[in-house]
Amino acid sequence: MKHILIISEHPDSDGSTANTLIINEVQKQLPDVEVRRLDKLYPDYQINVPAEQEALSRADVIV
């Protein structure tokens, strides 16, 4: 199976019913999908660029 990476960056993901529903349903249907919620990983907006580049390089499909 291809490695699928979903990058989610919603400024208020906890308050977004639609975003939460979509991410939860995708994870339920495709448990091997990697979801990177940048708002949770980097609440201070100090993105670890090398870590994100590594995640991108591992992915076959990026959403």
C-alpha cells in the first residue's frame, strides 16, 4: 500500500466540526494514513522544517 500523508492546518481545528469529522472519518476508513495536524504539532507556529520535509519525503501521496 502506498504511504499517504494528510497535512491538516486549520487555525481552530478543535472548533471546526467539518475538519474534525473529515480527519476522523479518513483515519477510521484508512488507519495506515499518516495525518500531520500542524496546529497541534506547532501551536506556536514554529514549524520544524526538517521534520516536515522528512514526512513529505516518506509519502507516496500527499493530501
